[in-house]
Amino acid sequence: MFVVMSDSHYDREVIAAIKDKYLSTATAIFHCGDSELLSSDKIWSGIQVVAGNCDDDTRFPDFLLQEVEGKRVLLTHGHQFNVGFGLDRYSYFAEEKEADIALFGHIHRPVVEKINHTLYLNPGSVAQPRGDYQIKMYACVEINEDLITVSYKDLNHQSIDGLQFELLMR
């Protein structure tokens, strides 16, 4: 199981709370950008993080690609791909990188969408939710061979009704 959060906008405590909850049990913890913290902050120990459009620290990478539980996971904020207008541009990039799972932030709304053989996931925002779900949230992703389970959680680490998904990835 790995954890995905995004768009914390200066809220260091929410990052710390999620990190404390999962650091010893998750195979990875990802932050999809717009933390507005420095890349040198000790909070990032054990967390993979990318640059968002509100991050002034140029030492954050624009994207990361790593293997997690046998899947190629791509991480970016999404503003470079105009994800607010759809996933077309990001999907081309993810296919080029041969990603199984493509994580992104920027729009502050939960998204779970399968395009071709790639799962696209936005964890919502842990600080400034937008859209239909006005709940500060993050996502937990469980991989069981070709079955991927996505569970959105509130800041009390409780599952959010209507935001639990199972996808067969073949």
C-alpha cells in the first residue's frame, strides 16, 4: 500500500500527520506538489515530492518515476500538462514513460480514471478542497497483482463515502 497527498499549501502539520500515520507501513508516500515548503525541510525524509506551480524552491523535480510494488508510478503536479482541462497531454507523457499509475495534483479534486492501461489518480487536496467533495483528503492505493484499490481518506484517516474504487489493470 502507498499513500498519495497533494496541495498542502504551507500546512506542514497535515503532511506530518499523514507521514506519522503511514511511514512504518506504506511502501511509499508521495506528495504531488504545491506544499510551498522548502525542499530542504526535514519533513520530506521518507516522502517523494515534486514541484507544483506554487512552489518557489527550484530544487524539487518536475516529475518522478519509480517502481512501487511491481508498478511503474509517475508523479507530477500536473500544471505543466494543463490537467485542469483534461488528461490528454498528461496521458501522452505517461505513455511515453510507460507508467502503470500516473499521479498528479493541481486541481484539488479527487480523480480516478483509467486510460488505456494506465491509472490516473489525483488525491484531492489535504488543505484546500474544490469541487463536489469539500473534504480535505488524500488517497491510499493497494496493489494486488492486477487489482488496484483506491481509498480516499479524510484527515481523521477515515474512508470517505463514495470515494472507494477497485480497478482491474490489464
